[in-house]
Amino acid sequence: MNAVTQMTSDNSETISLLRDSVSGTVPFDGKRIRSLRGAEPDFDRTLWRAMGEQGWLSILVPEEQGGLGLGMAAAAAVAERLGAACAPEPYVMAGLLTPYLLSQSSNQAQKQGLMPAVLSGDHLVSLAWQPAGGSLDPEQADVTARMQGGDVVLSGQCRFVTPALADAYLVLAKAESGPMLVLVEAAKAAAGRTLEPGPDGVASARLSLSEVKVPADAVLLSGEAARTALRQALDLAVIAQCAELCGLMQRSLEMTLEYLKTRQQFGAAIGSFQALQHRSVDLFIQQELARHATDAAVQKAEQGATGKALSLAASSAKARAAQAAMLIGTQAIQLHGAIGFTDEYDLGLYMNRTVRLAATLGNAAWHRNRFGYLSEGA
């Protein structure tokens, strides 16, 4: 039982059931993961709908809007188990981030029309917000929006959009009145969509929008409400992503310790060598530090933290989790020797997924810098 499960919470039994449900529904399947690399789509839409049926896509959506309203601890528990299974499904980006943003929308008609299909897994929406240069500051959005009659006209680029082949995109745009989040159906974005492969075989999209027109009622959030909701959603996604990284690093370390117990050299298991025992302990310590940092961030979110307080917690967790996951992944491969580099050996799947998630939404260095900047302004 890990630290997330050990949290003192009124819904601890629900979280335990969620963890068991994820482990049973999405076990590790290396053959499945390899078959999806480079496919279109590069994850299982049937499984995605099953995840919707289980309620996993509804966790951060309030009950009055058709969600479960279980909170961040439940979301992190699901993300961690999916990480342990090395699942390529975009749970954090499309199962938590965009449903949460939709729940914050002031456009009641769009919300009521979209929410049931999004939560059931039938309609998948990706957030498109990073500019072509890859900046992680929402204020640096590259897409511009202008009104033309009853339409919103969008022009500009977004990168690192995940999942790439969504049914619709929630595009961050700059308008004269401030930022806005605009829903663009995939058919209108497809002409300017380029797929960019990732290290784990999962592609992200570069969207190039040129005078793309959508009706004015496609705007879900605008002005300060859009800015606040987006920052909150991104911080929550970072925290859930840390939990997913914890699942990845736990399984990577478990595989390594199992290998050290069975690999023989000089007539003894190499796990009996003191130098390798010391390295294993160091990696376990890094794993536990990442878990505790993630738990602290989860608890902040559970307590209702917003704004700078939530951003500090998210950056503290991601800086620790991303660094620990990369260290454990690279050391795990080294401790395995040549077999760790082969595609047939499952450890590589975990390493490739770790590389992707450690960088997504900001790597360890970026979050250390943000933590320092925010702390100075406290």
C-alpha cells in the first residue's frame, strides 16, 4: 500500500476500490502497448470508453454536473495505477484536464451538451495551449482570436497537443478582451494538424490554424475566468501526472530488484553485491521522496488550495517526481545491462513513457525555476 492510499480521508475506501478497479481493468500488457505505437489513434478507444463507464473520467467533475466529485486523491490513485501498467491512454490530459476545464465553463449550453459524451468517453477533447516555441506560460499563447460577425476567427499555432487525434480541441487564444478557450471540432483543425511522434510511440499534434471560423457560442471561457481556470487545471494535471510517474518508477524499480535477485555472476546473485545494494537503496529513497512530495501536493489540492499555493505544491511535486523517475529509469537500465536496451524487454516501455511524462507540462528544471520564482514573490 502506498502513501496516496494511506492518506486519512473520508473517501479512503472509495480510493482503495478505485485502485483495485484500475489494476483489474488495465493490467500491464506489453504486447498491447507495442501494437499501439505509431497507430492512429495510438491508444485504445474501446478501453477509453470503459474508463468512462467506470467513472474515472468524472472524478474531478462536481456531482451536480454529472461527475463523481471525488477530488484529487482519487484522481491521483487512478493515475498511479495507470502508470504502473504503463498505459498509453491519455488519462491526465484528456480524462482529468479537459473535463475539469469543461466543468468550469460559463457556457452552460455547451457544457450541458458536451459533458455527458466527454465523461462517457464517447467524445474526447484535447487542450491546445502551448505556442509553437513550446512555452509553458499560458500568457504566451500564439493563437489569436477576433470577432467577425457571429463567428470567432482563429489563427496561429499550438504544439504538444495530446492526445493528437481528438474529436475536438479546446484552443487557448488571445483576444482584445483577454484570453479565451474556444472549442474547435477536429474536422476544422484537421487540415492544419501535423503529428509529431513521442519517445513512447504516442504522438502529439501541432495545430496550425489559419482563419478558422467557429461560432461565437464555441467560446467556453474568457477573460480572467479563463486564465484562472486554465492555471488551476494545469496545476491539477501536473499533480496527477506526478502520481502517474510514481507508478512508473515503482514498477521500474521492482523489475530491477527482481532482476538483481536472479542474475548470477561469479556464482552468486548480483543483488548480493554490496555496491549494487547501496545503489538500490539510493533509488528506493528517491522513489519515496517523490511519493511524499506528490502526497503533499495531493493534500494541498484536497484542502482546496488555489492560485500560488497550488502552483507551489504542483511544482514541488513535479520537480521531485520527474527527477526521481528519470534517475530510477536510467539506473534501472544500467543495472540490467544489455538486456535493458532491448525492445523485447518491458523495462524499455517504462523508460520511454517516463521520458515523455517527465517533460510534459514542464520538466524538473522548469518546475524548480517556477517554484523559486513563486517563492520569491511570496
